[in-house]
Amino acid sequence: MREPLDTVGVLDVGSFSAHLLVVAAHQDDPLTPLHSDKVRLRLDRAYDTCGRLRPEGIDAIAAAIAAVRGRARRAGVPIGEFVPFATSSVRDAANADEVVRRIARRTGVVLRTFTGQQEAQLAYLAARRWSGQRGRLTVLDVGGGTVEVATGAADEPLVAESLPFGARTLTALGLVDREDEVAELIRRALTEDDLAALHRGRAVGCSKVFGGLAKLAGRRTVRVADLDRWIPRLARLSARRRAKLPGISRHRAEQSLAGAVAARALMEVTGHDAVVVSPWSTTQGLLLALREHRSGLVGTDAA
């Protein structure tokens, strides 16, 4: 029998990139990338009016997967356990099953889609390990299609929820300038017990959205006061001018205002005036789950 390879890998297909990340499989090793490769995507522009991912979007995903896998092979990167997954950019598409089938036929890679709750659990695991926090921790994550919230005092969160109020969704719904309404939608989607639990503990923010907001603020912590200052400024700027600001890339500029509004609403609803920004999120949580054989959160595939 062939010995298992000493690495684990994740291929994360999101709205803006396909990212292959490989780390050491041994739990005592740091979660330092042994190989990292990314191809840009613009799936936010690839949906039709019915919410279906158009052929050009599927083509872009297939080409990106082929590119990162091909470069990994040419570089001689060994990949042991391997999970290719797609975020809400594919999971919530009206033709998600068709997208997964077509990509599998073209690349041999079967993209997994996790539930929003699973993604919240993975982001929570990543943020807890990164922070080294003991005791209660609340994690907030702003994505394109959804936002995730989780809280707990151990590796398994007591609350883990995913809500359909991400930056892409708010932009599509025309809610980017209606902060109070977004906060109320989030509040109504959570139970009173969930809200009480989420108010407790130190808060950590995951995702590119929180990372970009931290760069705008010039610190590793995002405060409500920062967002109250920056949201009106972002609203006055075109996407082109936003892309010139620190922390806002050209391909994320169109959704940057909605991302800030979603982050502000999450902080208000969960009662946190400040969040420390974690560079780790769902992808790193999945790598940790792979290394620790958390079968409830992961599955494996051939590289």
C-alpha cells in the first residue's frame, strides 16, 4: 500500500479567484503554505438575470482549475488529502448542480459545496486557532453571497449561522446605502438566544472584506467608528476611485461599499464596537480540519 503523502491541500473557488493552498499534514507544523497559487476570477459578473452562472463563468472556473493544477504538477508539489470546494458563488447559483457536473467532466475535479453553516464552523475554527483565544470568541465573516457568524468557547462553536446578506447580494438587492435596513434583516434572521450568545467574548473578523477595511483604517482592528467615517466616503466614490484606496483591489471595488455596510451591520447586531482582523478564514479552517481528521466538516478527493 502506498504511504500517505505528508501534505494536505485545498482548492478554494470563490467569486474572485481560484486558490490552491498546500500545507504540511502534521498537526505540529505551522500552517505555513508550502505551495500557494491563485488565478483571478470575476464570477460576480457571470450571472444571468435568473441567477444562473453563464457558460463564460463555467469556462473561467474550468480554466482556472486546470491552470493551478497544471502548475502544481510541473512544480512537483506533492498533494496528499485534497479538497476542492466552491463557495456561495457556485453553491447559490440557480444551476449549481450543472456547474459542478460540467467542471467535473472538463477537469476531473468534483467541486464540493459546503453548507453556509459548515463554512461558519470552518471560519470559526480558523479564527480561534489563529488568535490563540481562550474562552469565548465571536467570529464575523463577510463573503460575496453570504455573511457568517459563530461563537463559542472551544473548537466547536455553540452558534454557527450563515445568512444571505453578503456584499454581492446586497449590491444586487440595492441595499448598499441602507445600513439600518441591513442590520434589521440580520437581526430578524437570528434567534434571541443566538443574539445573546454573539454579544459575548472577543470578536474576530475574517475575510478579504474585513482585511481591506483594516487597511483603510490603518490598523489590524476595525472599529465601528472607522466604518462610520469610511462608508459615506466610499458611497461618494466611483468604483474606479475606490480601487485607488489602500485595501481595495480593482476587482473588488464595485462591492467594497456593500462589504463595508455588511460588516458594520454585523458589528452592530452582535454588539461589538471593534473586531480584530484574522488573516485566516474558511480555507485555513478546512486545512486544519483535514489535518485533524474532522470528518464532520471535510471529505477528500484525489489531487
